[in-house]
Amino acid sequence: MSILRVLAFVGAASSLAACGADGEPVQPTLNANVGISGSGTYVSGGVGLHRGPLSVFLGM
């Protein structure tokens, strides 16, 4: 299941990066974390898009 999340995460990041393909001043951001705790490992992250005063961030 975590492989599926990573693939969805990469797909979402690619989609956000493609939004600026026409030359618009779009600033995509990517945040990924892998952690180890007493109960196991976890993966978290997020993608964001900044354009002018508008910012959108999606975290998993």
C-alpha cells in the first residue's frame, strides 16, 4: 500500500509541475519525510503550488 502512496505522490507532484509548462511564474514545492518509530516506519509528504498570492498545499 505504501508503494501506491509514493506513486500517487510522484504523480501529483508531476501534475503540479506541469501546470507551469506554458511559462507562467508558478513555483511548485515538494516535501517528503520517512520516519522510524517504536511502532514501525511511516512515510509522509506533500506537494504545493504557489502563484502570486495564491498557495495550495496537499499533504499526505
